Amino acid sequence: MTLILSNDEVEETQRLLPRFLFCIGVLFFLFPGIASAQAHFYQGKTITIIQGRSAGGTGDMYVRSVMPFLQKYIPGNPSIVPEYMPGGGGRKLANHIYGSARPDGLTIGAGPGGIIASGVLGEVGTKYDLQRFIYLGSTYSVAHPLFLTRKAAGFSSLEKLRAATGIRIGGESVGFTTYNEARIFAYVLGLKEPRFVVGYSGQEADLAFIQGEVDTRTTLIATLLTRNRDWIEKDLVDFHAVIEVPKGEKHPQFPHLLDLETFAKSDRERKLIGMQRAFRLVGAPFFLPPGTPADRVGILREAMRKTFRDPEFHAQHKKLVGAEPTPLSGEAQEKALRELLREGEVVELMKKMVGPEPLPAR
């Protein structure tokens, strides 16, 4: 049915419309709850951020740098508490958020970035679809994974590393980001029959390394400068290579270190390193279960954006992590995931990097 108004009715409507809009505006001003019925959903609530790692490491510090600011910027100022669910390089956490966590906006997952690799590669035990998670962002998109050895082990040069057999490389669980990177370093640098000793937390791996239980370790430069600066000051370690994320991004304190791609022998190896860079560029994601209501997603994403813009957050992040944050929004993470390289040959090689089997021949 078509409604036809007379000229008088049209004029009367035009005359009354400004008054009507003014009254609506007054109602929203006097009763802001009408404008945003969900704005105070979080008042009196508790948000749990579940981390796919153990407490105390650099990843935990990333999350802790964010928590007080999320509480500040989420309307209603809910309590925010951390929980820990290590296992499978983050797969245990991601499976839980995907299949068990209630999509009510009160449970947030916090990567490690290994969940991205496992999801893209379809690793055994992966029961989640990366594309269905709702991403809130990451505190960083710049990283510098570093390959180093104990000076006491005597591997002061790449030639000595390559001449040795059975070098012990310490790390966290199979599939954890630094474990994956350690295997990529060992593969591209051409180490002979390296042995990967896993099952440590980050701090336990540091202790095993410096006490001589393992010979080498992969860690982030930011972690080294925050947690283990004395290794540098006491000249306890030798540095061999770094993965620049993004490519060309030199760390100001280690500008002389060569990017791992320098040692690649083939286009396939360069693409392998490129895929790992892309995994790192997605950062350590904060993410929500599929089906979380759009209004709550909007509230949490806006709180994260405000956190990332807050100068006090930048100071807190640098204090806890040892580096300035390089934030990435949830929308940017989703775009990065869509653009990830997924060439079959490279995917198959990466699967061998992140698994428990001996490294393939080059």
C-alpha cells in the first residue's frame, strides 16, 4: 500500500520534524541508557582472559600490560582476571575458546601466535576455524626472534655451529611459536641432526639454557633485553641470526645481525621464512568465541582501540615487556589472515617445521 500525503500534511510534517528530533535528543541526553542499552552490560561483571601459555613469560606481560586499560575503557569497568591454559602451542586454548567458551563477551582468549600457524596448517589436534574467531587486536606486530648459543658451548661462529652434530635446542611445547622458529633457524642455517628438548615454560627454558642443559635457544630480542640482559652484560652468549618482522625492520640494539633469509638456498626456503613472518605479523591475538553478540564485540574493540592510543599503556608496556608496543587492530588481524600465503609446497614444508619429527633434508 502506498501512503500519499497532501501538501498541507507534508508542510505540517516538515514543521514538526525538528521538534520531534529535538525531543529524541533530549531523551538520549537525560536517559543515556536508552542510547546504549548494552553500554553497562559489563557493570559488576568479571571478564576472564585465558592465555594459552604459562604465567610469567613475555606473553603474559603483553596481556598484563593491557588488562588495567581494558578495565578503564570498557563501560561499567568490569573486573578482569587472567587464567592460564598452556598446551599444544596454544591449540588447547584455541579449541576451548572455539568449542566450549560461552560467547557472551565475558571470556577472551589470548594467543600465543602459534595458534595461527596451527590453524593455517591444519595441525593434528586443531579443532578450530581461524576465520570464525572474532579478533580484538594484538599489542605488537613487530618482532625479532633471535637464535643464540651459550658462549661456554663454543659455537661462536656459524661455521662451528654447522660442524657440530646433535646440538641441543631448548624450547617450550611442540607448536609453540619459539619452538617453530627454532626449527626454522636450525633448518635454514643447516645444522646437523639438532635435538629439540621441549616441555619448558619460557623462564624454565632460559634456566636450562644458561645452566648448560641445552646449547641454544630461540627468544625474542625484547624478552632478552627485559628478562636476561645480564647474558649480554656478562658476555655469556653468541648471536647468530634474526628473523625481521616485518622484513627490513632492524632492531636498534642489534642492527648487525643478519636476517635468516640471508642464509636461504632456495625460493622455497625464502617463502618458508616469509610465511613465519606473516604468522608473527598477526601478533599474539586477543580473540572472542564465534557468535559473540555484535554490540559486545563493538564495546571490546573500542576499548582495545582506546587502550592502544593511551600514552600510559605505552609506558606500561615498555616497562613490562622492554619494548614499545606496535599495536594491530582486530580488523587488521582479520585482513592479515585472509592474505596469508597458503601455497601447497610451502605449507607442507612448514608442517614439518612445527611438528615433532626430525627436520627434513634441505
